[in-house]
Amino acid sequence: QKFVYDFTEGNKDLKDLLGGKGANLAEMTNLGLPVPPGFTITTDACKVYLRSGAEPAALREQVGAHLDALQERMGKRLGQPGDPLLVSVRSGAKFSMPGMMDTVLNVGLSDACVEGLAAQAGDERFAWDSYRRLIQMFGATVLGVAAERFDDALEQAKAEAGAVNDVDLDAGHLRDLVAVYHDIVRLDAGRDFPQDPREQLDLAVRAVFDSWNTERAKLYRRQERIPGDLGTAVNICSMVFGNLGPDSGTGVAFTRDPASGQQGVYGDYLQNAQGEDVVAGIRNTVPLADLAGLDQKSYDELMSIMETLETHYRDLCDIEFTIERGTLWMLQTRVGKRTAAAAFRIATQLVDQGLIDEAEALQRVNGAQLAQLMFPRFADKVTADRLGRGIAASPGAAVGKAVFDSYTAVKWSRSGEKVILIRRETNPDDLNGMIAAEGILTSRGGKTSHAAVVARGMGKTCVCGAEELEVDTKRRRMTAPGGVVVEEGDTVSIDGSTGKVYLGEVPVVPSPVVEYFEGRTHAGADDAGELVKAVHRMMAYADRMRRLRVRANADNAEDAARARRFGAQGIGLCRTEHMFLGERRELVERLILADTDEERTASLEALLPQQRDDFVDLFEAMDGLPVTVRLLDPPLHEFLPDITELSVRVALAESREDSNENDLRLLQAVHRLHEQNPMLGLRGVRLGLVIPGLFTMQVRAIAEAAAARRAAGGDPRAEIMIPLVGTVQELELVRDEAEQVIAQVQKRHDVDLHLALGTMIELPRAALTAGQIAEAAEFFSFGTNDLTQTVWGFSRDDVEASFFTAYLEKGIFGVSPFETIDRDGVGALVERACREGRATRPDLKLGVCGEHGGDPESVHFFHAVGLDYVSCSPFRIPVARLEAGRAAA
Ligand code: ADP
Ligand code: MG
Ligand code: MG
């Protein structure tokens, strides 16, 4: 088996095997871009190692052969005293996991060849700096020495030399530091730093394999839903040096602004530095545009390479590069992460550039991003005290209590507090705290710092590099210019779109995207306006593309009107329960307590006109579009007073000997109706069948409302939906009664109302007998909330808080089945019910009205099984439209 690929052998489509970094290094190599030669050890080799605890037998020899070829090509050998070849050993999985895994630079240096390197480069300082970096990185990541041990020694060396920055240390200082580092390794790792370069290489490769399974990597994968068994590839890349003096340097760049999507030059550059220095925020970088002034030739070449990459990948790319004495080298590229806003803008820009078509543009965004853009932001005129300003790294408005370490962030957020995690800079150990926080604020680091990259990936608000704020994590406080002190627990507000940081709670305003959907905004030329234009275009692409219709779950005219503005094509679920609450409760109580037909009829007759008015308004708001009204669903006792309260009242009254007859009857009824499992009790169609006249009253109200709308010149399209049906007989009974009522109303008003009658499919038995049920139903609407509860046998309200977290942690669920439809179980029933329903009645209309109707993944499933529409809450409608478009694109 082939475990090693030269950079010239791979390509960008081999990410599974070569990891993202390796595949793209190969792609760039084959594009003729300046990539330092090297080779990649496959993820297969890593998998063997992770499974068996040992590298595959063939690996050693294959690495040897590729190493020979590399040495041949470079004209130097690892460890060669006069002119040593150095390489980096770099992790690189299929999906990028920023900063999660290990990389070791300068592998191959040893006591024997450090002077040779110095002589070759004509730079003593550079050679010793490279060597101390190797021992430091190798010691920490391969030999498990605590990183602070080296940091402390470095700080001490600087103090002794009176140096401010690393670059102020001269060759002599660094030589001494190397000796100290050697001692640290010997003491802490219990062995000498390995002098044999091949041993260094092999140990580093193994360490990269091992880094796949560190706790922080596992946590990141769970968060990002990256499978745990992919393994990482390892890239061996010949070193180029950015730390060879002022005409050298290293940087990162984006082909467009990953925050806003704006076209232009974005990135950071650091003179006389090696790789990690930029990301770690150790010294301050300069904006990439400044490189033009430092090294025009390399700058021009970089710009032209970026254009090549964008055209080749047809997307925003991010890049790592190094300049060695005026020569530009490409060290990494990939299709870059971006904010939601940037994703929408870039997709439409690329369409305009002719690089992608509309269908592909839809694949470049997703519903989760759109949902994120619909979050509120801070008001434009903020009156709160501004503490300072940093870099707008990841947008959004976040308010919370200041915490200065991850542990506190997690602890406080568990107890329901909203927190802002404030750090000088973050590192992968802060991941837990970043997840728990509403937002992240750092005082160091740029747009490409760890905090910024990870926050953007998580869709979390982040302001980074707010340098005027002095963060003191030990004393848990932050000091702003002017001496304002923020202590742990004080409320702060951070604006990830502007980089501004405020003391106290800043009020938030709706997002421009929501304003747009509401029809209240027109697009200007600023970022918000450009975003609105892009969203508008993408929604149009989606609407053109999609087959699924999108309806709203709405119970009143106001929600219906909003839903319509958001693009709803009808109401898929109007719940009638709220129409029985409030002032009408008393009437409902009388209905439930009625002993005689007369009493019952009286309360039903009192309810009828009120119900009718509700429907008239609703049908008017949705004129011309279908409105599915579900007849009463919840358990009866929900309409009666609380059993404990009532018992106390009755007991008190009895002790005063002035018992109230009505209360006594109520209490009896409450006892009579009490259920152990109300969810599985007297509700839905069962209720309609045991309380005579209830459903017919509702049907009459619907029919009369429709007739009234028709008389007023409207176009009502009501659909009557029977809940919780388990067998066709139930449906037939209700339907027969309903048809009589409808016939009466039609006759009296002399109209044909075209009322459709259908049912919810929300019990496994209904799904399994859908072929029979379709005999009596003109439409099905899948109630996937109840269907999920009954298929799994757990009640949502009881289990989400109890064992779901454990299930998610154990990986039993990737995601809650109430959030995303469980395709294998619930989905299989839906699929079967669709098939058998349509076999009985080919024009059966199919929809879904559970929460899943607005969930991106689930929408794709509903598209695939051939539903006619999904229905969701008004705010989810744009998301559902977009995802329905993406599913069809
Ligand atoms: P990560 O995945 O954390 O970015 P990388 O493997 O890309 O890790 O390496 C870390 C840093 O070292 C990057 O800045 C990279 O550009 C730099 N680097 C890696 N290999 C080399 C090399 N052969 N020559 C010079 N710099 C390198
Ligand atoms: Mg990198
Ligand atoms: Mg239900």
C-alpha cells in the first residue's frame, strides 16, 4: 500500500487521503506555484497507527525513499554538518481544525549542524534562533514538556539581556538559551533532545498522529461534527525561512475580507519571523498592504498568485506564505472560512464574475448562516460608555458578564448566566470557555488570531486585539484607558461588527436582513446595504430553484401577515388551542363540566361566534393562500385550573363552611380527567369523539368564516385538519359529521366552499396504515414533533433536560432528534406513509408542520421524500425557502 505521496503526485480532490493541507499543497505545486518541495504521509497510515498503536511496517521504508528523493532534489541532506536540509512536520486533517493539532518546524537541526547552517546562511543568530525554536516545539509537542518551561526560560533570557522582543536576542544569547533548553528537556522528558535527524522526524510524525486524539481535538470535532475516525495526514515540507532578516518575513492573507466579503487586500505580515509568530500574536503584525512598501516584487507576485488561486478554486482562499530574502514561498492555501455575511456577498460576487452559476451560489451559503444574519445587533447610536475598540473579528452583538478564564465561563453559563470570555489571547485550551460564552474579547492578535478564527467558525461574536484594554487574568480584571476597571461579573457588551467594546448592557436592534424581509429597508451602499442586496438575490435564486412550497405555523392574523411578508405561501398549521384560553376559559370550563346536552350546546354556541371571528381575520390575512386549521388538540385538563390550587381553595372553603358548588364540581372534574401520561391520553381526535359537538362547532366556525370571507369578495382556502389520528375509523367518524355541517353551511349561504379535509400523521400507527387513512383524507401533514416522541417513546419536555446531554456526549445522537429529523427511524415512517398514501390517492397533498419544517437538514430530507410543502414558524421561513432552494439546486 502506498502511504506516502510526493507533493507532485497529489491534488485537491484527495483530501480524504492527504488531508486538506496536503491536498492543497499538491494542487499548488501542480499549478506551478512556488511551494517548497515535500511529501505527505496519508491518513491511512495514521488510521493504522491509531488502531494498532504502531506505524504500518511499510511506512519507514517509504518515508526513507521519499526523503532520499527530496535530499537529492534539494542538494542537501538532513543533518549534513556543512549545509543541513531542514523540514517541517505538519499535521493536516481532511477538515481544518485551526490550531488543534501539532506542527514542528526546523526538524533536522542538531548540535552537529547548527554551525553549518549559520555559515551557509551567513547568519549566526538565525541558526541559533531556528535551533531553539526546534527544541521548544519538539520538546512541547513531541516530548511532552510543559510549554511554559520554555516560555519562562525565554523570558528570563530576555530579561537578562535587557531585550524587549525575541528579535533583540543576539546569537550568543540564543546559543546560551539552547543550552538551557537542552537541560529542560533532559530534566523534564528524562531523555536528551534527539540528535539524529531521522529520529527527530519519526518522533515528530508519531506526535502528529497522536495529536489527532488530544482532548481539545476531540472536543472540537464534536462541536463541528467532524467524524472521529478520519485521522490526520502528515506533511513533510522543506523549510524556507522568514527569520533571515528584514528582507524576510511571514504572513497570512485572504483573497477577500472574510468578515464582510468586501473585495480587496486582507491579511497580516510580520517581518523577520517564522510561521507561528503571526497566529500567536507574539509581535504586532502590519497590514498586508504595507508589504508593498517593504518588498514590491514579492507583493506583486503574491497578488497575482492570489488571483490565480481564486480563479482556480472559484472561491475565497486563505493563504500562508513566507518570504525568504526576497523570494516568495507558498506554504498553505484552502478555501477560507468566512462569516455568514461574507458568504452571501461572496457568492453573489462570484456569480457576477462568471466563476459560478446560481445553483452553485446556493451551495456556498446555508440556512444556519441566514438564521445568524437575522440575529439582532446593537443600536447605531449607543450611549453606553465605550471602553475601547478592537478588531471586528466575528459579527454579532453580545452582552454578558465579564469572565477571565474558561473554567469560570463554563461554570457561570451552566448556571444560566450569559458571559463574555475576556482573555489576552486565546489558545486551544480555551475552547470550552469559548463555546460557553456569548462572545469573546481579546486584547491581542489580529483577524487571523486563534480567537478570531475559531469564533468565526462557531458563528460566535468576537472582538480581538483590543490593545488599549489591559487584561489581567490573574486578578480577574480589565483596565480601560482612563482607568475604568471591569471586574469579573461586571456586564460588558461587545460588537463583533464594529469591534467596539462597551461597559454595561447595550440595547440591541433588529438585523438589517430582518428589516429587509419585513419590507422596511432599502439597500444602501454600506456593508449592511450590500448584505441586504446579496440576501435578496440569493433568496430569488432559491425561490426560482425550489420545488417545496413553504408555509407558516401561525395562529393569528398578525403572525400570518408577518409570515406572508417573509414569503410564506400559506399556513400549514393554525393551532386552535389558544382560542380557548383567556376570557374564553370560563366557557370551556362550562363545556367540560356540562351534565346535560342543553348546557353543553349553550356553551358551544357561545364559543362559536368567537371562533368564527378568529378565522375570518386569519383567512383575510392569508387571502388566496391555503390555511390549514387544526381542530383542538391538547388534553382537556389543560383548560381546567391547577389541581393543587383548586384543592387548597376547596379545603379552605370547607373549613369556613361556605363551599362553592361550582368549585366542588370543578375539583371532581379535575380528578376525573387527571392523567398519568397526558401526552398519550385524551387529546386530539379522541377529544372530538368523546365531547359531542366540539369538533362540529369548530368546523362550523371555519365554514361560516369562509362563507363570510367569500361574501366579502375574498378568496378563503381553508383546510381542516384532524390531529392524532391512529386509525382510519376515527377519521371517518369525524369526517362524516364535518361533511354534514359543511353541507348545511354551504346550503344556507349558497356557496361551494371547497373545504379540504385531512389529517395529521403523528402516530406510528397512522404512518403504518397511511394507505388506509388516505381513503378518508385529502391531505397529510406530518406532525414530526409527536411522531418523534411516539417513535422513540420519550416525551420531549421530560427528556431534553435529563439525559439528552449525556446522549449527545456519548455520541448516541449527533444532534437532538427534535431538532433534526431522525432519518432512519422517524424519517423511514414518513417516507413509507408518503408512498402508501399516494398509492391510495395519487393527488394526496403532503406537508410537514413539526418544528423540523424549519430545520435546514430536515428540509433536505422532506424535499427528497417528495413532500409538497414544509411549514414552520414565521422567522424560520426565509431559512426554509433558502434550504428548499439548495435542496433542489
Ligand atoms: P497550522 O495548521 O496550525 O497552521 P502549519 O502546518 O500550517 O500549522 O504550520 C504552522 C506554521 O509554520 C505556519 O505559519 C506555517 O506557514 C509555518 N510553516 C510550516 N511549514 C513551513 C516550512 N516548511 N517553512 C516555513 N514555514 C513553515
Ligand atoms: Mg497553517
Ligand atoms: Mg401533535
